[in-house]
Amino acid sequence: SVIENGLYISAGLTTDLINRAGGQNVYADQSADHVFVSYESLVDRNPDIIIIADMEGEGRSSYEEKKKALKEHPAVKNDNIHKIALEDISPGVRNIDFIIKLNKLLYEK
């Protein structure tokens, strides 16, 4: 869900997938896979792009709601926010598709 004072980030497998795409997870140093961080932390780490897993369901915010909340916060300087499916960053065959998609987002201008 959209939270006013921060967001949940993903490390673990997501970090490995980002590395394989040629990127670097700005939260790779986190010891847990899902950690709540402040928006100020996002500003400090200054990511080039933000990816949001679409996990819409009962009690959860949609991708559009999450993106809107991020864009309304001063931490987000541009519109380089992208939707991915939760399955893309869950263990499975779709990980390859995520790596390819992220690589294109990072390097095809």
C-alpha cells in the first residue's frame, strides 16, 4: 500500500537480477529482502531509475497509486519510474525477461 512517510524496498534476489542486467541496486546493502525505508533515504541514494512491482490486490495499492505517491514526493526528481510484475522478481523462469527488460531500460536511450 502507499505509505506517506516511506516505502518498501527489495534486496536479495532483486539485487542479483539487477546486477545481471548491468545495474546496481542502491539498496543492495540491506540485509533483509523487504525493508521499509524513508523517502529521504531514497533521495540520499539517488537512483537513476525506480522500478515498482505491481502487486495490486486486496489492501494493496495499484502501481499507478504508488507511482503518483512517489512523483508527489520531492525525493523523485524525474519520471523514470517503471512497472514490473511481481513474478519478474520472484524465483522462476520470468527472471530472464526481467533482466532483459531492465538492461534495455538502463542502456537503450
